[in-house]
Amino acid sequence: MTTLDHSFAALADPTRRAIIARLAEGEATVQDLARPFSISQPAISRHLKVLEEAGLIETRVEGTARPRRLKPDAVEALWDWLGQYRALWETQFQKLDAVLDGLPDEAGQIASGNPERSTP
């Protein structure tokens, strides 16, 4: 599996996505990350291990604490990959808008590119 494959496999789990969302706000300890979930700290630790093995997060040693944080380069790699497809879909939606703009509305008028055309 590639690094990208590992990243997406890790993000397939909703708990791990929630952990990533929390870490996007700043680093946190296992206790901080476990608080909003109804699962044990060992279960959270297993999720963190998967995220770390996928290269999405890292652990910083601070005395006895081990706060986790996102690895910006790994997240950026995901955005870059997704960005390819975003550009494709934006082009497709622009083409669809052009077709819809040429269709008559309920009153038989041709739409003028007004974004309000779909509201009654």
C-alpha cells in the first residue's frame, strides 16, 4: 500500500476522522482526545496508532505527556490529491450550469445565469 492508501484507510473510520478534526484545532493528549467519545483510552490509543502509522499524526514527547498533533505535510498531500478531482468536478459543474442556463424556467423564460433561478 502507498502512503496515500494508508492515509485514506486510516480516515475510513469515523472516530479517526473526528480525532483528526480535533487535532486540526491543536495538539492534544490521549485523555483530551478520549473525552468526547464513549470508548476507552486504550481504544483511542489504538486509533492514534493507526493514524500515526499512516503518517497523519505524530507524537511529541513533553516530560511524561505525549501530545499528538497533525503532520501538515501528510494532510497537504491528501489535499493535493483531492485537488485534482476538485478541479475536474468544478469544470463539470460549470458545464452543467451552462446547460441549465439555456433551459426555460417555469414561466418559459430562458434563465440568465441568475443563481436565484432554482428558488421559487
